[in-house]
Amino acid sequence: MRATRWLLAYPVAPAAALFVLWAALHLDGASWDYDEGAHAFGAWLVFRGHPLYTETFAAYTPGYLMAVVAGYSLLGATLTSARFVTVLLAAVGLLGTAVIAQMLAPRYKAVAGLSAALLLFVTPQFFQWSRAAMSDLPSGALMALSIALALGYLRDGRVRFLLIGEIVLAATLWVKLVAVGGVAGFGVIVLAGLLRHRTTWRLAVLGSLVVGLLSLAPLLAFDVPAMLDQAIWFHVRKRAAYGDDLAGNLAALAQFLGANLWLVVPSLWAVAASIWRGRTERVTLAAIVLWFAAGFVTLAWQSPLFPSHHPVVLVFPLAALAGAGVAHIADDLAAGRTALRATSALVALAVLATLIGLPDRLAAVIAPPAQPDAEEAIGLLRAVTPSTDLLVSDAQVIALRAERESPPAFADTSSARLVSGSLTPQTLIDGARASGANGVLFWSGRLETAEPFGAWVQDNFHLVRSAFQKPVSPYRLYLRDAHPQFPQAARIGDGIGFAGFDLNRRSGARIAAGQILSVTLYFQRIGPIDRAYTVFAHLLAPDGHLVVQEDRPPLQGRYATNDWKPGEWIIDEYAMALDADLPPGEYRLAVGMYAPDRLKRLPAYRSDGTRYENDAVVLGLPVMP
């Protein structure tokens, strides 16, 4: 019975738990946005031992990134873990929003709380960004909780609500400043609470001063000048570079409101009903409206404004007001006055009408769009680079999922950094050179705009063409040097270098009878090549007889040897099925090339210039058990 009463009194708590459970089952997928990679990858570099700000660049205050670092420690360093951190913070925001709605409509608080939670959940921006490793929604969610706690202080006079609310408010600002507009609403509530509860105002003020000092404690953990430069002054420079676009921002925000009428219509009704019939304490209503209005103005002056995710901080005050509006409708429909019922019924129908098309919008963001090219690039990096290789990239989420570090200063290679001058072509060149970066992945087009960085890469790195890519891929990978799993330098003919080989895509899988043996061969054009040659890969038994072979042109015939460009890495995979009854022993692989029209092998030479017997580069394999 006690549990039943608790559920009836706090019905939103199990709803929030169900949200966490549902969201935890829907965290897979590629990437929602470039910023997701910058957040998750930056936190991963910090987790790997590169201190925030002093080494790892971050354009954000540290709260969310350090929360993700903690998530990596507890759950594993994966993109899914980073997204789950957002889910937990989103659930906190859902609870806070529901509590605010209950205080806005105390007569039907259960209806208000559940309606606010449901409307918030089905808002596409919340539905999507509550499962993304980005700090915008977490900042708005914590602001909702802080305001809910401040309202608790206003209502009951309990100073602990105020102090906890101030702690959460500080955490909000440490997560990201995009939700700073909520400070105005919070301040109104606190001021009203101090005036109302005069007997405890000294304790409240003293406690607030202590909380204010404690909220500065994170400064002790970071290089303050570096943090201010990256998390604050970088945005000042960015604003100067992009300029103001108030008209464009207002149009984008108007479009956001128009796309979320199921929040706007009941919110307007909540405000009208509260003013008209006095159903909500005016301070509470004014604070929530001010929260929304200050957030709207803050976003209107944002430069640049990213309409896809910045306005998500507005869904929390809107959902709280909307939940109260639904409760007012329910109250009116239960009343006996016909005119009041009719008016509320019309508003209810208007709200229902705004929900048309919502299921399709939610279905479109239930998971990130499929990105087969990204999956291919991840597989390529895992297959042809060792985990110790440093990679410069403009696709941080790919580097994260491939578990390839970058120079920490390049944890974020956004357009904003390039446009603002925070990241210059010379900075890229100097950083890549000084760090010993061995790879560069051109993915989104951002690094291509940073000339002469692209020209420098072409002069100092070599394009990769591999069996792990489609014939035409929209991205390019360059390696300074190939690092095969088993290096073995050799030369085939006058123009083809051989660097070594990998077994089973570096997976560490043992060579075993009855399995597929995958061998990745590393070639490079180092001189003239006069014709198209065929590659042979022959598995030799301990006694030297041929066990299995694969002879074919490189890359399945789509890139003939005489088309190879100087310096390019040609990385090809050869898969051979091993018989189930193959006896154990020390097997070897013989590799070389021949002209298919003459069946004559090109001469093969060791690194010391001596010629291989039978013109085959002989590769020793691990002992087959």
C-alpha cells in the first residue's frame, strides 16, 4: 500500500525509469552530429591520459566531458557509454520538468507532471538529443532540475532545496553555457523565496556564499588560462569571425517553435489560464516564462546558431508550461460551466491536431542515419593501422570507434576553429609534424579547406588504396609509413616495394585448420612499372609443398600495377580456406608478382639486395598448432 501511494504521488519517477530503460536499448548507430564526435573523442583522449585543456582541446566548460570520462571508467570507453551519460542527465531533466509542471498546476499535479514528461519525451529534439553524446541537452536538463529545486524552496522555505538547487545550477554552467538564460528565472525564484521566508534568509545567504565558493573548486583541477582561452575566449573570437545574424536566428527559432506546436499551444493556454483565473502562483509562472524568454534571447544572439541542436534547451520550460496547460484543460473539462468546457475542448482539439505527423518525425530520429562509408572507414583504420598510430582527422567519431588517437590539440577540428583562427593550416602542419602523426583522414571536407595543409600532406604522406574500400570512396586516408603487423622489407622488380603483412586483419586470431586465413599485403610504388602484373600468394607446408594459393591482380583487378601512382600504399587482402585436416607445423607464405601473359615472375630482392630463391618473398608464419 505504501508503494502504491508513493507511485500515485510521484508517478513521473517510474516514467523516468522507463525512459532510461528504453533509451539504453536505443543507443546504437553511427553519429548524430559532428559535435558528438568532438565531445566523445575529446573525453576519450582525457580518459587515455591527455589532460583537458593543457593537452586536449575542448571548446566547452569541463562538466560534461568529465562526466563522460567517468562513464568510460565505469562502463567502458565506447560511444555507447558516452551516450548513456546523456540519457541519465536527460532523465534528471525529465523529472525536473515534471516537478515544475506540478507546481504550475497544483490542482491536477499528477496530470501536469505526466503530461509534461510525455510531451517532453515525444518532442523530436529531446527524443533525438537525449541519446547523443553532446552537452546541449544535459545543460538544459540540469537547469530544469535546479529550477525545480528552487521552486521547492519558494514553496516550503527549506534552505536545503535552495542550496542543492544552487549546486545543480553551478553544474549546469560547468556543463555548457548554452542554458545560461535559465539563471534569470532561477534568480527571480530565489529572490522571492528570500523575501517570503525571512526567518531563514541569513542561513540561505550564508549557505549560498559557501556554495558559490565550492562551485569554483573545479578551477583547481584545470589550467585556468587554457580553459578560459578554449571554453570562453574561443567563442568570442568565433562570434567575431562569423558575425551576427539576428534575423536568421530569429527565423530559425520561429521555425523551431512552429515545428513544436504541441508544446507551444498548451504552453500559451497555461499562461492565459493562469493569468485569467489565477490558478498558478504568479511568481512561479513569471519565473518559468522568464526562463524561456531569457533562453530565447540568448539563442537569438548566439553566433553561429546551430538550429538542429542549440534550441533543445528551450524544450524544458516549454514542456513544463505545456504540462500545466494540459492539467488546466483537464480541470476545465471537469468543471460544470459549459462555456469553460467548450473553450478547453477546443484547445484540447488544437493540441491533438498539432500531433499529426509526429510519429513520422519520431521514426526519423529513432537512430542515427546509416553511414556505410563511416563503417568502411572504421574497418579500414582497424585493418591497416596499429593502435599506436596517431591520426589527424576531421571525423572524430570515426577515430573514436576505430580507437585511434589524434594529437590531443586536434581533438576538435571543427569549421568554427578553422574560421576563427583557433586552428590554422600552419598549426595543423606543426602539430602533425611535432606529434609524429602517421595518418591523415580527410572525411568531411573541413581539412581540405585548410590549405596549404592538404598540399603538405600530399608531399609528406602517401594515399592508401586498399581492399577494405569501395572502388570509389568519398574520403581519403594518407599514411606517412605503413606499419604492417609483421614488417618485412623487400623489393619486387624495379618499381614495387613490399613492406610486410598482417594476419587475420590484426585481430590476433590464431591460424587454425578448417578456418579462413586472411593475409594483408603491403605494396608501394617506388619506381617505374611497365605493365599490369598478377600477385601470387602461396601457402607452403613445412616440407615446402603448395597447400593453397590465390593468384589475381591487385585489388580484385580494379587497380592495375601500371596505374599505381608513385608512393601510394596498395594494401590488399588475400583470403585462403585451410583444409580441416591440415597438420600442425611451421607454414610459410610465398609472395610475388608475374606477368600473366608470360607467366614469368618479377625478380624479388631482400632489403640487403640479395635475390630470393624462385623470386618469391618468403614470409614466416606463426606455428599452426
